[in-house]
Amino acid sequence: QVQLVESGGGLVQPGGSLLLSCAASGFDFSLYVMGWFRQAPGKDVEWVSGITGGGGGTYYADSVKGRFTISQDNTRGNLALQMDSLATEDTAVYYCSACGKVWGQGTQVTVSS
């Protein structure tokens, strides 16, 4: 069964950090473009970051560039998003996705003092 499961969300103060993880099962995710998306309350889904199959290239939305780092561990089937210097506008449900076709259930990130 093809499945993506996110973890690592939580409540953090502005300026803090979080590490999100996405565990993939049922397929070889090193063959696909993987990405992180987010949806803030009342807003559309926003693309955050992407990584090409095997980790050859990484891409970021301007809003997170320089603060977030995407990576993948092909041996463990894990996709990660290191988020630093978090701001209140980063508050959202974060989803990982394989080619925009397979989605996880999401993990809530709340940045608040």
C-alpha cells in the first residue's frame, strides 16, 4: 500500500525550529519528485519545497528560502524538512507529497508566542 505519513509538527515560538519527517512506504520514493506543501487557515494549499528523485536538486518557495532545508534518506524512505527561523506566517498544516499525486495526512505547525 502506497502511503506517506508526516510527523514532527507542534507549537514553537517565533524564531524557533522544527524538523518535519515524512515516512514513505509501498513505493520507491527515490524515483519520484517529492515535495512539501502547506495550508494555512482560510488559504489555498501552497507549495513549500521540492526535491528531485534521488536528491539531485532542491527547490524552495521564496517565502522559505534560506530558512527551510529539504532532504531525503533513500535507504530509510524518509523525507525531511528542517525549518529554522520560524515566523507566525509559517503556521499551517504541512503535507508531504509524491508528484502531487500521493499525499500524507498532514502535520500541524503552529508558530506563536
